[in-house]
Amino acid sequence: MNCVIKKRNRLLAVLARKTIEKYRPGIIAIAGGIGKTSIQEALYTILRDIRDVRATSIHFPSEINVPLAVIGSWTQGSGFIFWIKVFAKAIENLVSRSDYPELLLLEYAARKSRGIERLLTIAQPQIAVVGALGNVSPHELSKIIAGLPSNGYAVLNYDDPGSWGMKERTRAHIISFGYNEGAAIRIVHLEHRAEKLESGEYKPLGISFKLACGDALVPVRLDNAFGKASAYAVAAAACVGTVFGLNLIRIAEAAHYHQTPARRMQLIPGKKGTYLFDDTSDATYTAGEEALQTIQALPAQRVIGVLGPLHAWEEDTAEKSDMLYAHAAKVCDLLMLVGEIPTLIDKKNVMRFDTAEEAAHELQRILTRGDLILVKGYGVEQVVQELRSHRLPPHP
């Protein structure tokens, strides 16, 4: 079966490359270790009104999401019939003149050796956006930057040494974004917004901040989006927007419609009038610290954290796990640790559970109106499914 999948993926890559050669769309690559999908979503939101844009889907494995996005606009799918449709569409693209988008937003996320090189043989970008690297080595990602044309653009995170260090690897124009002085487009005055209801509890609303560029200072308000990562995403997208001739005012107006991607600090109404932050997509230390900083900035009747293990492939996982759980025990009024977590934390506000099902059952028993619940880590998705309001369908 693995042999069949490898042959299928090779054919998929060839057809995608031929499609690029025929239609020659503009290609924007999004890379990094943290926040790629949020940046892609912000880019799509800002550019869709001025260009015909297609983006990669988060529901396909990284090794095939780029060729699939090149060939068609599927958001998800599997099985024999799905693949028949994919290859039929690829052939249709090549033998006739189909309507094709002007821009492709492609998330370059490859964990396998030489994965980035393989993606670059399919689609070579003219613009590349590199967010914070986290635990990702800059060696592979720098190949994207090094391959940019001299009239292209490298959009780099000024606050992240790994991302900003790539400026030495390219002939392209460089635009930076970040919170620190020196970024071309700078995020300032970030605030988390919450509404105090008549019943006394707080309802999280979103964030507001300003984008500074030269003498311009433009306010941005995002509803149902939280954390520094959301502001980073909009700032990165703003850099690209300026390349396409948009001013900051128009960018800020478009950014108001930005939606948080599923399972990335996604705010979900919970049972009994509670608020869930589903951040189960990224089980890394860096993302965990960012999530804790976010809920710490929000007013709440009570803060509950439900944390599973971190991904084992992250460097120094055991040490970083201890640091994260210790921080969580300070931030949260109640901390629930799920799964095999060999931490030495022993505090009265910490509970341990073998499974997410057990944690969800206990949570449903003790929830009170206005509770703010952060769910993060590997293998705790069921907690979100059990506690989300029945008014909402489960995420795909």
C-alpha cells in the first residue's frame, strides 16, 4: 500500500508542476514552525477582494496539500472516488483552458527530509512569508528564501531570530513584521477585549491593536481571535498587502473579517454558559506558553486548563513539559493533566486523569457559568467535543 501511495503522490506532483507551468499563477509560500495556517487565513482574507485566490487546506497531509491546492479547490476528501476526481481535474486543467486563480497561497510544511525541496520543484514562489520557527530548523526553510527571484519579496518575522536571520540568504526585497522596534510593520498596543455581562461573568470578545508603518498608525479589531499569534498573522498579511498596493486602512478593514482557524485558540461556546478555547492543533511548548499568556490576559470567573502531553518530537520535551505545566498551575485556578505526564508538580489545584473521557466527565460535573477553559495538548480533543455547546456541530 505504501508503494501505491508513493506512486500516487509522485504523479500528483508531476501534474501539479505541469499545471503551474501552463497557468503561471502568482505563488505566495507560507512557512515557519508556528502560525502558518493563521497567516494563510489572514492573507486570504486581505487579498480575496482584489485577486482570485486559492489556498491550501489544513485537512490534508503536508506532503500532498500543495499539489492538491495547485490542481483544485478541495478542502477535504479521501477514498477512491475522491482521487478519481482529483486526477480527472488535473487532466482537464492540462487539456483545456480552465478558469484558474491568479494567486496561490501555499503552506510549505514538510517534516520529512528534503520535503521543502520537493515542494519547491512543484511551485517556486515569488513571495515567501516566514513566521516564527519554534522548533523547526531554519536550514530547510531557508531554501524557500534562497530561491526567491531578485524582484520577489521575503516577509520575515523580525522578533524571531531564526526567521529574521534568513535575510542573509536572499536577493529578494525584505519586509519585516513584529512587535519590536525596527520591524517595517509593527504591532503596538495589543489588548484583549472582554464584555462584562449583567450576570457578572465576562464574555471574551477578541483583540485590538495598532499597525505602525512609518508615520502611519492604524487601529485593527479582530472579533473571536485571540493572542499574539493572531496579531502576527495580520501583520504578516499586511506586509504582503502593501506589495499589492493596499494601504494600511484598507488592510485593517479587510482584517476585521479574519477568522481564527479551527483548533488554534478557537473560541467555542461551551455547556452551562462556559467558554472553551480549543488549541489542540499544536501540542508544542511555544504554542502552549502563548496560550497561557492569552488566557492570563482575559478576565474570567474561573480559569480551567486541560492539558495533554506535548509532541515527543520537540527538543527537550520533558524539560519543557515541566516548565509549561508549572506555569499552567500558576495561571489556572484548576489544572487537569491528561495522559502519561511524568511531571513532579504536586499542587492542590492540579488533578490527573488517564484519559480525556475521564477529564471531560469530571469537568461536566463541576462547570459553572462563566468558566474559561483552555484545552491544549496531544490527545485531548475529546474534551472539546464533550463540552462544546450542542448548538454547534463538531469541527471537521
